[in-house]
Amino acid sequence: MRGNRVLDGRFMNADNMQPVGFGSVLRWAFTANPQRAEKKADTFRLPVKNDPRIFTKKNDAFCWLGHAAFLFRLDGKLLLTDPCLDSSMGLKRLVTQPFPLENFREVDYVLITHTHRDHVDESSIRKLLRVKPELHFLAPLRTGKLLRSFGVKHITEAAWYQRFSNVPEPEIIFLPARHWSRRWMHDTNLDLWGSYYLRSKSSNIYFAGDTAYGAHFSELGKLFPQTKYAFFPIGAYKPEWMMKRAHTSPQEAVQGFHELGAQVFIPMHFATYDLSNEPISEPLRTIKELKQNGTLKGELLTPAVGETVFL
């Protein structure tokens, strides 16, 4: 039976994969990066457009805000994923925010994949609540306590494979990811993590959230065989010995995309924050190379931050 595994009050991945420990983080911190010089010389920055049609048009569309933050317009509703829109607490944002805060008054629902700080930012959430105090958050199990501490009043939680039945349209389903949750040293896996399936009258979307490569991609491909658009993380994958338990490399993301059986690949989770050893431009260069050499079998969309893409 599908569901969530819990051991001693803490959630577990389906394959029992354990989170990256602080010992591994210390080892990483004191190990030289073989790409240090290349990374230092890499001045790439993501292009940014101010294309506010996502706020004004009712057609199905999406707009990347950087990292895992997206706006989705589906069935007329406006969804915002993983709101980390600023620099905060050790995270320096490398990309300017394309829209003024007032525009976010149009958002109907905020979707949370997990509580890592580069996906749930307290400052960003408090700013959103200032422009829309009644904003409704959809989130994994047990994340309500954290969100309420930020001032969120309206929260609906879900387990893996659950549909948010209080959202009539678009259809929003919470699904597995191979990851973990942690904000402090003591709270590892006390709240859940995951991905989303978004289904409107005309669009089928898989939003992978933050995930390592795993068997869930092929499983979800069987459960959702008509997926057209797939949003996959491609950054923060080096050093491989540590990061492969947290994130997909571009190659692993492509493999997951093929196992999912989707048609259009949209990369995310790169070049917005500096989180790992690879040069800032490497994930995007690699995913484009994989498309050019035929490894990525499907359409590749790489929109600018702030660009509205109609589905």
C-alpha cells in the first residue's frame, strides 16, 4: 500500500535513504574543490525579463522566478511554488526579482515542497502575507507549525499521493520525492517533503521539487502516463559523493524525465543561489549539450527568469 513511512516520529524515504549528515557537510567544507578556479572565473548570470502577463492573462502558463519558485496559471488560478524570492540567512541571490511585490496579490495558492531554507524563506513569506494576509498554503504533513510561526493562517497539509480536495481546480496532487527535511540540527525529517502533479483542463504538469534520483520517477510515469510538462532540478550536484543523495545532476534529471515519460523538460534549481561545487553556468550548459547530442529525448524549454510561457 502506498503511503508515508514513519520511524520514531520521523518520515523516511521509500528506500530508507538517510539525509546528508553534518559530518559529510564538514568533510565537504574542508575538501578542496577541483573546479575552484573554473568556478571563480564563471561570471554567468541568468537573463531576466519583466513579462507580467502571468498576472494579467487567464490562459494556462508558467513563469520562472528563479531556483524552485514558479508562478503557474492553471484554470485561471495563480499558484506560487517554494517562495524563496530574496537573499537571506546565508543565501545570496544571484538573480534580480523580476516583479514588484504588489503583483503577488494575485496569487491564489502557495505550494510548498519541503522546508529547506532555499525553498521556504521566512522573509519572502512574511512579505507575501503583507500584500495578501489570507493567502492559502498547500504543504506537506507537519509543516503547518513552521508556516504558522511565519504568520500563515490558512494551511492545508497532505501526505504522498493525496489530492488537495479543497482546491476544485486545477487538480493538485502531492507526490513522493527522494529527499528530506531539516531547518535546525534537531528537526531532521519531522515534517514531510515531496513533489506535485498539477492537472488543469488542458495541461498536465509534474513539478519534481527537490529530489535525488530514485525509483519514484518510473512509478509516477505509470501513474500519470499523460504528462506533458516536467520541471526538474538540475543544479547543486557536486561533489557527487555527497550531493547525489540530495539532488539530481543534469544527466540524472534527464533519466528521470525519460522514466516519467514526459514530453517537455523545463530545468530549475540552478544559477539562482550558489549551493555547491560546480561552476554556476555548468548545469544549463550541460542540459543544453544533452539535448544537442540526442541524449535528452523531448523538447527543452529554458525561459528567462520573469518570462511568461503559455502552455
